[in-house]
Amino acid sequence: MPHLLRQHCLVWLVLLSAFYVPIHAQTLSVDNTFITKVDVFFNKYVNSNGLVNYSKLNANPIELVDILMTVDNADLKKLDSVSLKAFYINAYNLIVIKAILNQYPLASPVEVPGFFDGKKHKVGGKNMTLNQLEDKLRHVFEDPRIHFALACGGKGCPPLANFAYTAVNLATQLDAQTRKALNNDAFIKLDTKENTVYLSQIFQWYQQDFAPSKSEVINYINTFRQIPIPSTYAIKYYTYDWSLNSQKRPISASNNSISRYFPSTLLAKQHLEVKIFNNLYTQKSNGTRSSFFTTFTQLWYGISDKINLGIDIKLRSVHNSNPPTSPFAVLKFEQSPQARWGITAIGPKIKIAPFKRYKNISLLSTLLIPIGKNLGGVPEQLPYIDNTGLSWWNQLYYDIPIRPQWSLFAETSLFVDSFTDSAINAYFPLKAILNYYPTQQITLYVLGEYTPYVAFNEFVYYVQAGGGLKYQIVQGLELEFLYTAFSNNYLQQANGTAATYNIGLRFTR
């Protein structure tokens, strides 16, 4: 297993470095050697039906890495108009494959937030989204045949060519791909009984690229068809098939548009996340029980792919009992000498992806601001409910794909609580989570954490370990359960026990 982990880490680090590290030393030439590499690549990984062998490519992405080095840093000033057109078409199709591999396995490109309009890719030294690259091709070259050469990663797209587009053969290649699509009964669907033709939504979304009016689009299609569509036929559009254009069904992929969640991943621009995470911590020692229930309501907004802004709202309930009662008594939300509850803190936060080379690393910083009265409980002899001073939490996240059905998450943090009070505590958590994906909707995981900390001028620690489950109900809605056993110096000395019960709900759009 260690050897396999090292091998996969090496492959992914090479892949990520090639995808995200800019090369400043020199631009690269779009020469015959590059075109040959692209041609060999498409011929090797794309079949005659335009389906991609993503699983084979995912196991050995080095060829794609090499090609994309040139795409990223190509010297486009030396290309004539036809060569530039061919380059952009090849670049679009290669980048779609790259973007899918970054999230593989998955069921559809549209399950990745910002796949077309949020995430930027380097093309000839300039950063642009896939939509921006497509618009450049459409508006600069004004050639409707381009729509049948670009493959968006879904089966509803025109089939991906298993060859490279070249300046010498571009006109012939575009004609051939257009005829291939427009004579395909699965792409242009005729219902002779109903005198209706069902067209791809491409003709609805980009109608003006083909003809001024809906009816004239049929005239354009007929110029490439062996059997013309009668002008009397009604025109309707069938639903676009966004399922992945894969030769093999990805491991753990499903027919639903479900995407996996990785903590290090940032939201794409203008995307929103709302998460409600409930934690019940309970400990029993020396004949007493203390329980804390905390609800974090967390809101995130994508300013860009590299910066997310958010806020936490912290609600807490505490319940102390002697002799011990049920740990769930804290959920009664009582106000008494042994119990209290209320909103105790709000926390503005920022999350960034600081390294182009390692997009699976992110930094999260949160400033928790206490609100409410007498959170510490003295001098009125109320139970302690939360910190009375400002707290600052800095977390470093790192996700490591291991195999298609496994990944490892690691976190290291610095948490300083009540640093505006006389008693300052500093925590240094080290956490690891091993994830297993039996299906695309389900994640099973085990968690281990060791946290040394300084409290009241004493160096101590706590540990916890447990397991959880995440279930994606529908795209963008995830339910999570987690249980951990907890221990620290005090509990060990007092022969006490502690545990946490957790349930969370996460929504993204």
C-alpha cells in the first residue's frame, strides 16, 4: 500500500504541476511534432464513436501532460488564421479531457461547479474558461462547422474526433465531422409518423450561428445530409445528454449527476454553499456528565476559483448533571443553574487556494467573535458555554486521490482561543481522514485526530477517532453522519469517557 500510495501521489503531482505551473522561460512552438503528438493521443484514447478511455488515461496521464505544456505556452503569434483555428479546436477538446480527469471518476461534466464558465485554463499564455475559448472560435472564425468539432465531454455532443485537426486538412476534416453528425440518426432524429424532426439543443442555443431563423436551420442541415429533412416537418428539440462520453462507465459513477466533495476544493465564482453541522460532545467523569451541543451554520460564496468568503454562526447549548443523565438532555435547550443556550459567536472567514501547482491544497482562516452575555459563567455561577474572547482558527487542507474509490484528507491547524483574555489557549490539531466511495452517492470514512495544546500554562493533548458516512441525496445536497470516541489528559486521570455525535447537511449551487 505505501508503494502504491507513493506511485499515485507522484502521478498526480506531475499532472497537477503540468496543469497549473506557468512556464515563463519561453513560449513553445506549435510545430509538426506537436500536431503528431495530438494525433497519436486522440487515436490512442478516443474510439470511432467519439468515446474517451478515461480510465486508461487516468492511470497514465503523462502523454496529456506533455501535450498541454505546449497548449499552455504556445506561441500563437506565428500561426496563420487557419493554423490558429485548428489549434484552438484541438486545445478545447484537450482541455475538456484534462478538466474531466481532474475530477475523475464522475458521471457528467456538468456536476463540476464552474466546469464551463468558472474554471480557467491557460491557452497560449492567456487564462480563459471553456466558454470563453468557444466564444473566441465562434466569433473570430464564424464557421458553424466548429460546433461539430468541439466535444464538451457529454454524450449529447457531436462525437469527438480520434485525430488532430490540422491546417492542411482543416476544411476537409470539418466537412467530414459535420456530415458525420448531421447524418447520424441519434443526433438528428426523424419521426416520420409525426412529421417531426428532433434536433440537438445545439441548434436551439446557437441558432444564429447556423441561420437567421429556426426554419432556415433545416436548410443548413440539409446541405450536409444524404437524405434531406422535408421542409414541412415540425421542429422540436430533444433533451441534451450530459452523461460522460466515456468508453467505460467510471468506477462508482451513477446515472445521477452527483459529484464528490473534497474539503480542499473551493467554490467556483458566484457559487454558494450553505452547511449546517451539528456536534454533540458529551463526557462523563467523577459521577457527573457535561454535554455541549453546537450548531455551526456556515455560508460560503465563491468570489473566484481562488478566493471564497464566508461566515459562521455558532449556536451552543450546555447541560451539566449530577448524577449523570442522558447526553441528549442538552437538546432540551433549558435555562437553569445547570443548563443554558444561545448564539455565542459569529465568524467571518476566508478560504484561498494559494498554489497553482497544487490545487488540492487550500488555506482557511476564521475569526470567531463572541456574542452574548457572561459566556464564561462567572461571577453569576452559570455553567460555562463558550470562550469569552476572540478566537482565531487557521487550517491547512490537503486532499490526496489514492485510487478511483479512495482518497486521503489531511489537515493541520493553529487555533488560538480567547486571545483577548488573560487566559490564552493554543491548539495544534493534526487530522487525517481516509475516504472510500462504494458508490458515487456514498462516502464512507474513518477519522483520526491528535491535538496537542497549551492551556493554563500546561502542555496537554486530546485525541479522537471514529467513522462517518456522507450521502448525496441529489446533486448539491449532502447528508453526513459522524461518531467519534474522545479522550484527553483529564479524562484519563479521572477514568472518564467522552464521545461526539455529529450530523450535517450541506447544500451547494
